[in-house]
Amino acid sequence: MPRPLALPFSAALAVALTACAAPQEQARPPSSPDTVRVVLAPADLAVVGARGSGGGGELPEAVALGRSAGGTVEMLFRFAATWPDDAEVVSAFLVLEPLDGAPPPSSAVTLETARITEPWRPGVVSWGRQPRLDVPRAAGNVRPRAALPLRVDVTALVRAWSRRSGGDHGIALLAHGADAFGALVSTSVAPGSGPRLEVYVR
């Protein structure tokens, strides 16, 4: 199991995700001195695409979110929470790193998140055998700008984990193909370069 990294809050990573709300309403990492940051690598990760890409245990080096040639793409994540059930989850972000040297999308790419509601295994999922999802919710837009880490607010989904619901099996990130390039993000398992969950608790 990946070792969690618990650190006092420090300066936030650069943001390349615009929330659907007005700028003053965007969720930001807390600055309270009693808040602890917990960083988790995925216990399970899979990528499936509407046009047959991914699945079956195949994990590409990078994923093009929102590329028109790829159609709808889903990234499936399962994380093992390391904080007590009675801890307060102040905020939580799914952080994705852009692939080095990749061009930014030529237009805004819309992202959605959803709760995964049934068990799944990376080695057997595909577009036709993907787990059921709750109703997807808008999660923001990736701007057409220089490549920067993407921070997707998943606070509501992570807070629900403390209820230990039998129908909670991870987080799905969805992007529908509409851009010539899409946002190319890394799936590397190297520390600091692949997808991770950043949770602020107290």
C-alpha cells in the first residue's frame, strides 16, 4: 500500500482548473495552522475510453482528457483513507500532473466527477465493463494555457467516506472529447508525478 505523506500546510500548487462557481467562491486549500495535509497515491487506478482505449489492466503513460479523437474518457481512482472517521475533512483535491512538454488544450475542457458505486478491479474494467457511477457533477474547466497541475475539488465525495457506505468504491473523473489536443496528464507512479489525492484534515 502506498505510504501516505502527512505534512503541515504549505504553499498551494499552481492551479490550472477554473471552478464552475465565481472566482470568489472557488475552493482553496486552508491556511489554518491546525490543518494537516495528507497526500495519497491511488490504491487502484484505471483508464477507460468510449472509443476502446485503456482498460484490461492497461495503463498508458499519459491520458488525454477532452481530446476529440478519444471521445469520452474516464479515470477511475480508489484511495485508502488514513485519517480517523471522526476527523474533519476541510477540503480535498484530486491533483493531476501534465505530461512534460505537452501542449495545452486549444479550448476549455470540461471535467466531471462521480462516485463509483460498485466494486471494480483495474485488470478487468473496460468501457463495456466499467463500474456503475452516481450522477456525474460538473467539476470545472481546464483552461487553454501553459501546462500546470490540475486541482479538482472532490471535497464532498471524500467527506462521505466517513459514513463507510457500502456503495462507495472510489472517484471517477470524466472528460468528454471536444478539443484537438485535450489536457495530457501523467499516470506515472513516481512520487510527485502521477495522480494523487490531497486532503486537508483537522
